[in-house]
Amino acid sequence: MHKGLLYPDAGGLYCPAGEFWIDPLTPVPRAVITHAHADHARSGNGEVFAAGPGIPVLDHRVGGANTFTACQYGQPFDLGRARVTLFPAGHILGSATVRVETDDGTWGVSGDFKRAPDPTCAPFEPFACDTWLTECTFGLPVYRWQDTGEVIAEILDWWQGCRQQQRPAVLFCYALGKAQRVLAELHGRALGPVWLHGAMQPLTDCYRAQGLGLIDTRPVSEADKGYKFAGDLVMAPPSAAGSPWMRRFPRHSSGFVSGWMRVRGNRRRRGYDRGFILSDHADWPALIKTAQDMAAKRVITIHGNGEALAGYLREQGLDTESWNLRQNLGQRPA
């Protein structure tokens, strides 16, 4: 692999002109972090640059707020010989894409992103670049998302069915981003409270503190002893499924909210009663559209199996390749 404006090394995705890493895999002296999910944000870095709206959640997740510099979307700042600008990624609250400009050209890095509307974060904003590093978590043609309103209607119908049967409706989803998006979509469409697993409560508080409208919630831990949650909606992270914590909800019906539910076999293998297709990542059409919107002549796929997407874009006349950043862990920076 030739070394350009950005390249993978032992720390992750490195920019030699600015002496910083984007979403580093190991602690580094200077990091630009796209968002607070654990596979992108890690503790122990020296300086950290991130979008301002994401700082509270980032501090909760990795700590070290005294090392953070809050950056405004669309406002360039200089790191060494590189000029860096963060743009909204539409993924979760405070998520960002990164534009890096040097005398050698302009590159864009996606972190994670989506193009679907989300009331909890600023919408994705494209920008022109020479090379676009795109996530491809769902980089196969089978992954095409339905309208968000339709998915929320399905969740409400399922919840209503559980209420009629006096059964708890336990909805599993990721504690950061997906949970708050669902709570925001339910706001104004249903009456709370929605009961939350302890892992979701502080993250949801971070969202509320920024003035976002969410349906009323209560921690499961505050329920009266012996309360059965009959007909109530309970939200929990996937790690809670099958744990002793689930004994609180006798006769419950389980659902899982994820883009992975687009493949029906995933729901059966994971043992959920219902699967709801809602993702905080770009689907196949959005990945292609975004590559076009960025006006890049070169596209590099990261964060997923990008061979299918790279192959398709290559057929459209773009210079493409796929990078597996994690396979470089353990190599020494050049």
C-alpha cells in the first residue's frame, strides 16, 4: 500500500502532515474522533478533537474531558500542516465526517454515517474531496432500508399487541444512538413511560440535556418490587438478552431493532420474536449516492466488507480499493 495523505499504521488511520490519527485503535498523542461508539472512541489519548454536540456522550464513554477540544461543524482548524474540518455524519448525536486538506490534496473520512432523517442528530452533509474513505457496514445490495415511519408504526403495533395480552414488550437495541432515536420517534406518538435498562439511562440523559425531545422514560431499577411490566415497553441493550436481568419480565415478547434484521435468518438465529429494520448506517443505495455526492475520483472502503461496493464503484469508473484498518494493528508507524 502506498503512503498518501492518510494511511493505516499501528495506531489506526494516520495523517503524517498533521501528526494525528482518526478514530485510533490504540492510545495516541493526538486523535480526531468521529463519534462515541466503542469501536471508534477509546480512552487514553493525549489531545482529542471531536464535534461539540458529541462531547458529553464521549466524556461519559471514555472520560478525559480535559483533553477534549470541541469543534464546530464546518469550521476548519489546523493541525500541523493539515487543515481539518468536521461535518455532520447523521449517524448519532455529535457524529462527524472528517475532511483533511494538505498541499497533496483533500481526503474525506466517514467514520459511520447515514442519510436517513434522524431527529436526534444533524443530517449528513456532503463535501467535495479527491479521495473518499467510506464505511461499508451494510455494503451489500440486499441492505435497503424502509421508511422510518413505517418501522416505528410496526413497533407501536407490536407494543399495542403486547399491551392487549398484558405482556412486557422488551425491545433490544444499541444503548447509544439507536435507543435515543427510537425514543425520539416515539415522542408524540405514544404515552410513556418507557422503561430503560441501566446502560441506556445516562446516555439518554446526555441527549435530553441537549434539548432533544424524547418520550418519557424511567429506569427499570426504579420500578416497585414485584412490578411485572405487563403491557409496558422496556428497552435494553442486546447484551441483556438471556441474562438474569430478564427475569423481571415474565411472559415477555422480545424484539430487536437493527439493520441486520433485513436478513430474516438473523432474527431466528438470535431468538427474537420480532425484528425491526432500522439502522444508523447507510444502506446500499445511500453508500453509492454518497460516493457520487462527494465527487471523489478515488474511493476506499473501510469499516466493513467493502469488496462488493468497491467492485460496483469500479465498474462506474472510479479508482477503488478496500482497507482493513485492524489488520495493521501491531505494525510500527512508519
